Amino acid sequence: MVMTCMSLQDVVRRFKETHGSLDAFPEKVSFQLNDTHPTIGVPELMRVLMDEHGIGWTKSWEIVTKVISMSCQHAVWKILSLTISCSI
């Protein structure tokens, strides 16, 4: 959890230092969260954008929904196993 939070803070900080603002963040950055453990990244990115960069809730949520994608390997395997067992 700590590594997820620190990594997000670092990416946002470095992006802002490099580009001067976070305006292009959704077009230039993408996070793929695999499984359930790193999902803390969603509220942490909201916190970083709102508390550390002064962006409002609506704009922060818009950014988060554009830059974060998630896949759950357990769900994928469950679906595959159901599909295979139904096919047999």
C-alpha cells in the first residue's frame, strides 16, 4: 500500500515539474491496476490531486477515471473456468 501511494505521489510531482501543470496528465499518463491490492491508488490519486495540488473533486475524479484502468486476474480466471466447464 505504501509503495502505491508513494509511486502515485512521485509520478504526479514529476509530471508537474516537467510540464508545469497537470492539464495534459490524462492524455500522457496511464496506470493499470492489476488485482485488488493496488486499488488504494484510486483514493490516493484523488487525495494527491485535491489536497496537494488544489484540484476540486469533479476535476480530480475526471482525471482519475481517465488515467486508471483495472483488471482483476481472479475474476478473469473464474470467468474462463466457468466458460470452459460450460463448454465441455
